[in-house]
Amino acid sequence: MKKLLVSVTLMVAIFGFTAGAFAAFGDPICVSCKGTLRNIPLITIASQTTGVCTGFDYDLNSAADGYCTYSSKNNYRLIFQVCNCDVASASQLVPGFRVAIRMEILVNGKTGANGAYWSGTGVPAAINFNDYLTPTAACNAATSDQTKTFGPPTFYLADGTTTAGLAVDPTCTVPSSQKSTILSTPRGPASGYVITLADVNLSSWWIDIPPIRVDPAVVKSGDIISVNVQIFDATLTPVCPTCVVCLCQCTVDVARVDCGTASTSSLLFNYFTSLTAGDYWNGMAIANPGTTAGSCALKAVEADGSVGTATISIDAGKMFVGLVETITWAGTGLGGSPAYITATCNYSGAFGFAMMSNKTHDSMGYKVP
């Protein structure tokens, strides 16, 4: 086996990550009026010629919102809780201060052109919002209450500097020039929304999220689409266009790809030195990026043929991190042989990381998938 010689300190640092490293999923700064993540259709490549690829609108809350199912009880909204921001940042949001907004589409928590882009169908003239005393008040407000605005959005490719067009329905394949994943509202001395005295204590901001569309040749079943939202000082115009001074940010999950009723995911950890304590310690991490708690059934197969099974539970937006030797395995004949482990999770979008070290200088790790 070829070893990757990396520092044990670095590996321990990676292994020491807690769920806080994935705070973007289920971040308490961002909440919604609904807690269950909904699915959007995944059109197969073979059917792209039918021209049925359409976008979805997270907060449209109608039968035309582009999701697989609709209920009249739907009330999905991005509620940005300003008072949950860092104290130093939140304290800057005072009357007279100008703020702007930046949004970026993520797929499975990753930035870049990964198959989900801002849609050119139903694009708003401005990013509107309104502020309320509590999230409950924001959820109960009428759509017509969104009378405040950050200004018109400019759309960019994933590099954050190249302006981009927007792909309209129903074309399935998104041209390179229209793969916009970032939007930002104007900045400058007279730009942005000016916080007023009436806004004080109204720290639950209901912010509109524009429509999004996917390229079915890129996304896959189970992918989680999210939107990262940043509030920043609108008066600063840095020399570097991407150098936005973010005051506060959060991420909200907006869709899971595929209308299939079974949402599962499978991972293969193809090598561990042992299931028990030995010359190497062996660690694994499995994340649940969704908004619903789940579990993963583990099956360990040793080189000598011995098989062990176990089940681990993972809360929504959290991850399991532990040593393989501390997992309670059911099975006989389990010992010091090398093994591989499969994880079958009852939620979609699972991903993980494996690591091992002999406590001196030989270490290796790999991501899954």
C-alpha cells in the first residue's frame, strides 16, 4: 500500500473536526418556516430533448414552484436571524448603516459550477426583504409585505468577478456563459439598504431567494442544493471585486435532487488497517448534510472473511466522527486484519472521510465518495 506521508498533527486536526465544521448545514442564523427539505425533479439525459427542464422557486409557495410535490400548507421562507450573528458584526448594524447582500448556490456544500445555477425565468428586479420582531412573525406575514430592498442583483460566474447571463426554461443544458452561481446587490456610498430607527429590534429578516435551475447532466440523485447568504457593508468598494467584507452569513438548504420516494446513499471506505486497536489508529467521519436526522448501517469485511455490522445515528446537519475500534461491532472472528467498510444511509447526500496513522510519521486519508 502506498502511504501518503503527511504530518500526524494535520491528520489529528482533520480527525478532530466536530459538527461545527459543517455548521453551514442547519446554521441557526438561517431558519425557515418549514423544516422538511423538499425534492425537485431530475430529468434524465435521454429525455432532455423534450424540453421540460424548469427551475424551482424556494419561497414561491404555489403549485408552480417547481418541486416534486406541493401542499397548500407550504410556507418556505429564508429567515435571516441577525441577532444570532457574531456580536461584533451585529453591533455594526445600526441606524444609518448601509447593507448589501450576496448569495451563492452550493451543491453538497461545495462552491463552483456544480450543476445548479440562478434561473433566468422569474428573476426578480431586486432582492427584496422585510424585517420582523420574531421568525414566527416573519412566517405569518403576507407576501406583499416584502417592501424593503437591497437593490437589483448582478449575476456572476463561480469566480465571483465575471458577469453572467441566466439560463431560461426549458433548455436543459446550461451554456458556460450562463452558469451563474453568485449574485450581489450594488455597493458604493449611496447603495444598499439604509437601516432605520424603525428597524431596531426587528432582527428576523425575511429575504427573497430568486429561482434556481439545474443541469441534469451534472447534478445527480440525492444532491443537496443550498444557498449561502452574506450581509455586508454596502458602502465599501474594494479594489478587488471579490473582497467583500462579510458582516454575517448563513446557509439554507433549498432542495434535494430527484423525486424518488427512497432517499438513501451508500459509501465505500475501501481500506482500514484494522477494526481493533493496533499499530495504527483508524478513524472515519460520515456527514448528514440534510435537515432530517438519519442513520447509517455499517458492514465491515475483513481480509480473512470475517464480517461485522453496526448502526450509527447522525443528527440533521451533523456528522459522526469516531475511531473504528470504538464502534460496537456485531460479528465473530473480528480481529486485526485489514478491512473495508460500507455505509448505507437512510438519507441522501452522505459523504465521508477516512484516516489512519501509526502515531509517528506515517499517515494517510481519503475522502468518500
